[in-house]
Amino acid sequence: MEHKVSLEELIRKAGVTRDIIRQPCLPAPTESAVTASEDDLAEARTLLLNRRAKNPEHKDVLKRIFRSSKDKKESQDAPQFTQEELDQALSAVLREPTMNPGLTQAFLSLGANVNFIETPEKKRRQSNQANSSLRRRSTVLQQAASLRRPTCVSLLAGSGADQTTLDEGLKAALASNDQECIQELLRHGGDLNKFPTALANAVRTNDQNYVRTLLRAPKALQSKIISSCLPAAVQQNSEPIVSLLIAYGADPNFDSCSALNMAIGKQDYRLTLALVSGSIPLTQSTLQRLLDTTMRLPTCEAQLQFLQVLLCCGLHPNSIGLADLLVCRTRKNDTDGVLMMLSYGVPTAAKDAECLRLAVSNSNWTLMDAILKTPISPQQASAALAELSTNTLASERLHVIRSLIHKGATGPSLEYWLTRAVEDGDTPLMEFLLSAGAPVAASDRSPLLTAVARKDKKSLQMLLNTRPSPEILSKAFTLLRTGHTATERFATSRLLLEHGARGPEVDQALVDAVADTSPTRDPALITELVRRGADVNHDNGKVLQLAVLQVDLSLLRLLCNSKPTSTSASAALALAFDSNGNRHGRTADIIDLLLAYGIDEKSALQALHIAISGGPENIDIIKQLITANIRLLSSAFEYTIALEDPARKTPILDVLLKMGVGQETLDEALAAESRHAVVNQNTTSTKMLVEKGASWEASAVSI
């Protein structure tokens, strides 16, 4: 099976940075090195006094003169400057184009508050109720952040700023996009989670350092905020920032995996790998959603590239569409793509393992081998073998056929390829197919018949070693009738017979061999066929009839050694006479030999009729036939009475009468013979019948 590439390998090969180390949080703020000098303090007091002098409330002399003693006492006990005065003065100083941090520290030393400002009521109520005061929040920290004064921000934030003040200052710093101020506020405890879009805005700047600063906030960003920034990073095509977000815990599954969907839709391979390089695994719902996006990509190459990523991330190989894609890529002969899918376990069984059939038909042995390592049924292997091209090189087909048969392939294809192996002289393929049980003669174009037709003795011997049935071997004899010399025919016939050939084709081969009266006639073949059991009764004892016609007594004896049936032997009786119905020198011997195997009445009647028609010289044969079957006597008597020539009739009739003709037959014969006597004027036969007891009364009735 093809090596299954891991996600780590894909990331490494693509050169995607994965070893991003999460830096520690921003360091805690240290005590500021900025101090307020005497000059700074003096300048601060001067600024405060100048502002007070310009304040209309302090210009009302009469009001101050006529203060009550109680008010004067409170004025003496109160601080030199109010929080409101300090706050307003500090705000004014911060707005100056140039700013001395020491002056800011001076205001803080004089009591400026960065959180709340207490403002006394301008008018007191005449009651016993305690004086109430108005409070407002100081904005000096926000102003310092807005004006991009990081040193002042550090001083103010370190002067007891509460969470709300810090967050408001952070908001101002984010708005002014001053990274130094932002960093200072984060170090002092500003909570970036109060501003969920801040990180996304930083991502859109494509400034890695800025993004890293926000991610290092001591008050850690919530995972969902970090995750929500992934789409923005993808939009910016910023692989480093994507990797940075992932390293800080961004979840690629967030928001229905919108970032991954976007990256895959853009066919940005490196960004996709960066998104999945973290420790948070993709969920199955995410993988299925991404699979849908992947399958919609415009090119198969892109589909396969991103599909591999999903499979590495845990996409189930049985997911809808993958098996069909495997078939599609196999049809396109996409070796790399198919091997990749197989390595992750994409099933091959779709459409009865169509991918295997396609691989074989495309002569893609690499794919075939890989597919065969998956679960393949014998039926599927058989169907694939049927797709093997007839033009497959001999050097390749053995491997292909062996591989498929090892998976259980069977069927007509085995016989076809065994036949091809015989035709091509491919001994290794023959040996393997025979060992696998390929049929040697299941059709008309069988390996066995091919070997016989090609006179390939070596192949034939290999095929015969599988012990084919006698009937299968018999069929090969039809091919020996033509195209073979006598020597070749005998050698092949003998080989087939030695391995048990039996059947009508063998029997017919004997008939053909006996029928051959040419100079090339092969007596040895006839002997071998008879010795090996060729049936002499084939075709109603045709071979016996041929031997009788050829007046070959030695051959007939050979054939009769196979003990023909009475029907076969009797069928040859009539042929013991020549074409004119006359006996010859071997007629008696032939009939004597044939009668030894019984007599069939129907066939014997023909021979008997010929013998009687031949006249008295055949009396020995007539007697021999009747002796073999006494039921022939009546027919013999009829044939004899029917003879016209008294000279031929009388001797035979005399013999038959001595053999015991029945009364009814005698009476019928007398009637017939009386009619002949009137015509022929010869009463010899009539007298013989009367002497044997033929009745005139019966004959008179007949007349």
C-alpha cells in the first residue's frame, strides 16, 4: 500500500512554519524611573496658580472678604489645590505639543487622581444634611493615550488607575493605533477582551509584531476572540499571522470553519495547512463541510491536494463522494491521486470494484497492485480479469493474472489465457494457470484442442498432466483427421489414448482409420485404437462393415476381439457377399466369425435373402444362419418358395424341409407352389411339399 503521508509531513514539505513558540505574557510594569524635579514641581504650582488666577471664582474679592469664619477655617484646612484644578491643569499640559514627563509626575505628586475627580458643590444647602459632592471620571489617561504619549501613559497607569480607567485608556490607545501606549496599558492590566474587534483590526494591518503584542496581553484574550480573527488573516493572505493565531489557541472549527472554507475556496494550500497545524482537531462536521467545498474546486488536481489535507485531519474515508472520485481518477489513469486516496483507506468496492476493472483495462499495473491490497471479492477479481487486454505483453500478463487469481478470479478468462499461453508458447503462464485449475477444454477453442492443432507436444503433455476427462480428450481426435501426417496422427492419438481418451470422437477415429484405403493407411493406429477401447459398435458397427467390405479377415478378427454386439455384428453379415450378391472365398469365414457374437433377426434376414437368392452354393451359409436363429426358417422358406428357377429352388427347399418347417408354413407354401407349377409346368417342389405333409385342403382353400 502507498505510504500514508501524515499531516506533519504535509506541513513540513510545504514549508509552513509550525514551531511558533508562544511567548510569555508582557512583563509586569516596573517602577517608573521618571521623577519630578524641584523645577517640575515649581512649574506645576505656577501653572496651577496661573490657572486659578484666571478663574472667575477666585477674582470675586468681596465674596472672599465676607466669608464666614467657618468657611475661612475650612479653606485653611483644605489642600492647596483641588482635584478639579489638578485634573484640568494636567489635561492642559498633556495637550501641549511638547511634554516633559517629569511635569506629569509633578502633578501626580501634587495629588492629581487618574480615576475620580471630587468637585465641591458651588452652593451649600442650609440644612443639617452632610455636604454631598459630585464625582466624575478623569480622562487624563485617555488623553495621554490619544495623544500618543507612552511615557505619560505609563506614569498615569501606574498611579493607581483602576480597571475602568485602564480599559478606557486602552480604548483610546487602540483608536489612535499607538502600539507603545497599547503595550503599556496591557502591561498595567488593560483588558483587551472588552474590545473584541481590536485583534481583528490588528490582523488586518498585517503587522505581526502588533498582533503578537495583543496576544501577549497579561489578561489573556478569550479563545473565541482569537478564533474570530482567522478569516481576517486569511483575507490578508498572511500565513505568519494565521500560524500565530493558531499557536495562541485559535480554533479552525470556529464560525462553521469559515476561515478554512475561505482558504480552500481560494485554493491557498499553505494557508490551509497553517490553519490545521494547531492542536485543536477538526470536527467531523467541519470535515464534511470542507469536503463539500473541496469537491467543488474547479480542477481535480486541486480537489485531490486539499482532500489529502482533510484525510490527514481525520476525514472518514467512507465519506460520500470519495469512492466515486476514486473511480473517476482511476478512469483518468491518475496514478498518484488514486494511490493517495487508497493510502487513507478510501474504499474500492464502489460499483463492484469498478476502479479495479478500470485499472486493468488501462494496463495500469501500479494501481491494480494497490487496489488488490484492499478487500476484493473473487467475483470482482473475475470481472477485472475479463478486462485484461488481449494485447498485454507476455512479460506483464503473468503478474497480472497471478495477482487476480490470488484474489479468487475464475471463469472463462482462465481458459482463454491458457489457450493464449499455448498459442504463444508461454510456458510460465501455462504452468501457473494449470496449477490454478484453469479448464483445459471447456469450450470449442480450448487449450487442449489448440495444442493438438498446433502439434505442440510439449504443451499437450503439460495439459494432459492435469488429467482431463476421457470425453474432453476424445474431442481432440476431430482435429487429427486433416493437417497431420500419419506419424503425427499416430503419435498424438497414442498420447491421448494413453491418458484415457474415450468417446464418440475416438470411435469415429477408428472408423476413419479403417475407411482409409490409401497408401498412408496406418494399421498401427487401428490396432492402438482398438487396444485402447475404441467402440467397434459405433455407428451401428460401421467399422465392422468396412472390414467386411474390404474382405480383411485379420482386421475383422482384431475388431471382433472387442466383442461387438449382435446388432453390430449382424449389420455386417449382408456385406459378406460381393456387390452382386455372390459369395467369395472369405464369405463363409466372415459369416462364421460374425455369428459368433450373436445374431440380430432383422439384420440377418437381409443376409439370408441374399444367400438364398445366390442359389444352392450358399446352402451352408443358409443352414448356418438358420441354425444361429431358428426363427429365420419361416422367412427362409418364403424366400425359397419365391425363387423362379426350380434348379435353384429345389436343393434349398430340400434342405429347409429337413430342418422342420411348420404345418402352416408348409400349407401356405403348397398353395403358392401350386400356382407356380401351373405356370412353370414343374411339379417337383409341389411333390416335395406334399411328401412333407403339406395339405391340399388348406392349399385348395387358399386357391
